Amino acid sequence: MSLLVHTRDDLARARGALPGRVAVVPTMGALHEGHRANFRRARESADAVIATVFVNPLQFGPGEDLDRYPRTLDADVAVCEEAGVDLVFAPAESELYPHGRDGLTTVHAGPDGDLLEGASRPGFFTGVLTVVAKLFHLTRPDVACFGEKDFQQLALVRRMVRDLDFGIEIVPVATVREADGLAKSSRNVYLSEAERAAAQAIPHAIRAAQGSPDPLAAAEKVLAAEPGLAVDYAVVRAGDLGEAPASGPARLLIAAKAGTTRLIDNAAVTIGDPDA
């Protein structure tokens, strides 16, 4: 059964009792099958698993959905217990940021943190990397598992761990999709029936891109044909977020709004003829 703790002191005591290699899965709660996949991968990678549940205010900008973000701790703990998580750390904001947010020392993501999601949501990745760094220090993991659905986040966490010498193995977990192809997300519950129908253009665009030697053009054609979807960006970049190669493996990244709900997705693609 998962042990739920809320304070740094209780976390430190419980963490000290965990055996062997420890994996952490940072979450903001509202757990779904995508998180379960992360927990399964963490269990495969370590002897014990910690889940963190914290809705991080630093990564929400003005007008974003901090207040309405779902908070379902009892259900989240039940999911963790079912998944075999050993320890759940669910701190209050005052526990994680005991000196407040004003003047807080933060972790800047570098130039790639200002691209894509960072361009659309200024300061977002500073908030993400700051809380992830704090959670890494508090949980002291050997391994951390992150879903590929948030691919830019995954790439930037990898870079932070490398550049700041955290000594933690970052393990990617494949995106989990719903039956209609939409990537699992806690924000999917906000979609109306019509908005969800429009959102189908995103997985359709991914499938078209994966079958084309020009993946960006193929994706853009599908997205442009759906009037109910407001596309923020659709780009192809290298796996480390660098410029896309002239040919070979790359990553398609998409962000769009269906109604007021912002959705992101991505997938591996190949530029050019893979058999050439």
C-alpha cells in the first residue's frame, strides 16, 4: 500500500526506509492511464517508486487554469496504490515553497525553453524545471520517468540533469492514447463533444506525417482542414529540439486549441525516404 506524506520531514523519513534503487514520477495529480504507464515503467526501472502530486503554481501564467485544475488526491492515491507505488508525496504550496514565490531562485531552461510551449507560455519552463529540481532534491531518486507526450519538457529536464550534474537517469515513457487517438491528458475532460471531434485532427495529422517524406507539410494540410481547431504551432525538430535534419529521424510537435482547451501532442517522424 502506498504511504502518503505531506511534509518534508515525513518524506525524508519514509524515503530513508526505501530499499535499493528508487524511481520518482512527478505529477500534478488527476492521474490517468498515462500516469499509470509512467508508474509501470518506474517499477521496471527501480526497486521502489515515489510519486509526487503537486499542482505547481509557478508553471501557470495569467488567465491559465490553475484554479480549475482538477485536484483529486484521494483518487490519485488509490491509483498509486493499484500501481504499486511505494510512497506518495503530496505537499502543500507552503511546504514546497516555504519562503513564498516572490524573489524565489529559479532554474532557467536556456534558449530552448523560450521556443514552442515557452513562446506561447512565457515562464512556463522556468516553473517546470524549478519544481522538478526541488522534487529531485527532496526525493533523491536514481531514476525519474517522464511521458513523451510532454516532449519539450522531457528534453529540457534531460538537459537540466545533464548540465547541472544531477546524476539521475531520465527514462522516457511512450505517449498513451485514448481509443480515438487523442493523447491522454487531464485537460481532455474540458472538451465538449464538438471540440473533441475537432481535436481529432491532431492524431490524424500525426498519422499523415508518419506516412509522408515531408511530415510537416502532411501534418499542416490535415490541421488546416479543421476549422474548429486553432493551431498554435506545428513544427518538426530534431530529437533534442535542435533544428530538424535535412533527412532522417525527427520529431513533429503540435499545439492547438479546441475551444478554450489547449492540447499538445508529438510523434517521431522521418524526413525523406527512409529507404533511400
